Amino acid sequence: MAPGITSIDPSSLKGLLAEHQDICTLELTAVTGLEEVAAEECQEKLGVNCVIARGRVFIDIHVQQVPEVFKLRSIDNVNVILQMVTNFSFPDNREQCFQQLYKFAEKPDWRKGMSVWKNVFSFPEEPIQEVKALNNDYCKPRPDIDLKRMKLTSQIIDNIPEGILPQHLKKKRQPEEEQTNAEINSAVTDTTVESEEDSSEKQRVQASGPKFRISCNRTGTNHNFGSSEAARQFGGAVNEMFGWPVDLSCFELEILLYIDTEFVYVGVCLTREPLFKRNLTNFGRTNLRSTICYNMVRLAAPQPGEVIVDPLCGGATIPMEGSLTYSKVLHLGGDNFGQAVKRSRDNIDYLVKKGKSMPIDVAQWDAARLPLRNQCVDIIVSDLPFGKRIGSKGDNRVLYYNSLLEMARITRTGTGRAVLLTHDRNSMMRNIKRVHTLWKSATSRTINIGGLSAVIYILHRTALLFDPNLKIASKTHKKPSEPGEF
Ligand SMILES: C[S@@+](CC[C@H](N)C(=O)[O-])C[C@H]1O[C@@H](n2cnc3c(N)ncnc32)[C@H](O)[C@@H]1O
């Protein structure tokens, strides 16, 4: 697993040093568990060194090379980093913390970061006109507003003085049975932004320039303030220094403030929406992020002329991403549910109409009885039903076994490989053992998909020929119980 963010040494990032005005440091967010695969892509396509931390990769890049970063397929968001400190000491006194956060807005290299931002978004004017010195008049704390959305499980509630805790947080000190389940949420961090009510009050100076908001992501148990409180102080100072107007919903500029124990960094977001949404027009309930799809295909290391199949392709996210990035490989997908196949075709047609050339096709089929001859496929890349939204873990035991056998039948002996994603480890591990003469398990990676832990298994096809007698009667042709599943 990649090390936590606090392991980063800011002095190893050239873009953060004042003497390198033509180099900027970018934070590229990646799916937790796939950071190394993303770093490989960066090294291969941009020729840069990467510093890896959990859920992200940092790179130093020439400011003119920044547009190339958006062509990467393995990363979700791009942020330019303006400042990073490892020893931000938060005093016990809340007011002093606020003052420090407010003053911290003077530290980042705003000119470099904002020039990168201006170029990426083609912002028509110079965002930094005049810089006013801070008058040390930090914002009046508003716990009634800022702590309104804090969750009962927030680990910092005990650090906040009783007198200012909003009513819903005082319940923490009541017996547990009095708390409703709805209030009990397992989040450890409190990631919030300021409330609407706050925005007009924040504009203390004549506003012009990009409309902005601060998004604060805070982790750690040592703080005595919430994310929104930190965002308010930092945002107040930014407004005062540059005169930019605060707009929490229709913002042009999103400034990121990360606080982890004593590790604090500031970035500016260069992606309006995550890059993993870029391929799809027709979404289903189990769509896999295109960035995970890319990483899975990449793990299979496809070679020109090879054939890749996703036998359980849903909306064809894996074959689509594969065909957009590996154009010298043939990508096939299929699903037993007609609507999923229709959705796949709509998604593909949309991209083809946009002028993309894609070596891809999809079909309706049963993954346990594929209309393909023996050994005609080189690679299988598939996202198997987790047994949560589609099917059940009971169904999976049969489906996984029969699919693994069928995959072994159609895949070339000796050189074939499979990259399979599932959340249902038990069914997978049990069945990999059952088919060990056909598939050799190479490695596995645990990844985090929106809070759900899943595993990517990489299997290699052994030299043993497929034996049709291994197949058992299956229920895998069963259609999903509700058409609404998609
Ligand atoms: C996890 S979803 C795949 C989602 C897909 N990666 C996407 O992003 O849209 C698993 C898919 O397996 C399909 N499936 C389940 N049993 C199947 C079978 N026996 N043959 C073919 N497809 C099957 C389901 O219809 C579902 O679309």
C-alpha cells in the first residue's frame, strides 16, 4: 500500500521551490491501490519522476507541459500545488489556530499556481491584479454555521469547547441509544465547505476576478476546529488579498486546503469534473470508473494484434477505455442482459460520432457459454458482479467458477492472462483454487472504489488444455431479477 500523505518531503518537489518558476508541482489523484500503475503511466508518457502517496501521485512538470497531463488515462483529478508544510503547529487555542490559518494564505506561490490555472481554463483576464497585505483581521468564528454539518462521529468533537458546540453535536455526550442511526456515520474525516449563508458575509473587500471557493479536506484527531472553520479563515484571507468574490456553488476557481495532523498543503483544482467521467453518456448503476478500466487493461500489458475480451462488460466501460488507449488491439465485450448491451452500443456510438476510431464490438452472450472458439483470445479483463447490486454471493460461486473455466477455454494456453476485479473475495479465492490447473494466480491488488474495498486479481493461463468435463450445471444464464438493475 502506498504511504500516507504525511510521508511526503516537500523539499523533494522542485515545483514548490521559488527558484524553479518554470516548473510546477501537480497532484494527480488516483484510485487507492492503483497509484503505482498511475505513476508508471506518468513516467512512460511524460518522462517525469513521481512521488507516490495514498490516493495520489505528485509530479514536477514544466508549466508548458501541463496540458499533456490531461491526456493521461489513469488519473482522476489534477491539482497544482502552491504550498506544502510538514510542521504546521496548531495551538490549543482555537482563535490562534484561526489566525494561523488566515495568515497561511500569504505563504503559497499564488502567481505561479494561478498562471497555470489561467492557461488551463483560458481565463480571459489576469486573475491577480493587485495583492493587498493582510491586516490580521481574521474572520469572526461562526461555529453555529461552520459546525452545522459536522458528523457526530467526527473525532474532533471532544476538542471543541462545550459552549460553542451546535445542538446536534452535543448529543455525542448523551447515551448512545438516544442517537438515531441516521446520525451515526462512519466518516473519520470531515470534508465540508462553507455554507451558503456564509458567502456574502465573507466578501469583505470590493470583489472582482474569478469567483472562488475553498474546499477543505481535514484529517486527524488533534484539531479543535472543523473543515468549514478552516476554509472560512483561509478563504477570508484570499478574498482580502486578491479581491476575488466567494461563490460556493457557481465558482470558477476551486482552492483546496488539505490538513492532516500537522501536514498542510494548498492546491488549485485544474479539473472541473473528474476525468473518469469522460467516456460515458449512458450511465448504469455499476459503471466502473474509466480510470480503473484503463489501469486494469494496462496491468494486462496488451501487445499489438492481441484480442481482449470482457465477458461481463455491463456498459462496456472496460472495452471502451481499452479501445481508446490501445488502438492496435481488438476489444470485445458482452453481457447477458440486453439493456446493458444496448447501453454499451449507445456509449460506443456516441464516441464514434465524435470521430473516435475504436477497434471494438459488443454482443449479448452468457459468460459461461461464449460464442468463441478455443484459444482465440489473449487477454480477459473484467469487472465481475460483486453480488451486491447485481446477483448474490451465492450466485457468484457458480458464476465465477463457470466463467473462469470458460475464460480458460477461450484464452491461449501458456501466454493468456486475466485481470479480474471483484469485491467478493471469498467466491473468487475459492474458485481460483478450484481452477488452479488452468489459471495460475500471479498477484492481486486491493483497491478502494468509493469506500468499497475490492481486489484486482492477475491470473496467468497455464499450458494445460481445457477439459470440457470440468463444467458443472450452472444458474449463470439467469437474468438479473430486476431490469432496473441497470
Ligand atoms: C459489475 S457489472 C459490470 C459493470 C461494467 N464494468 C460497467 O462499468 O458497466 C457485471 C456485469 O455482469 C453481467 N453478468 C452477470 N452474469 C452474467 C453472465 N452469466 N453472462 C454475461 N454477463 C453477466 C451483469 O449483467 C453486469 O452487467
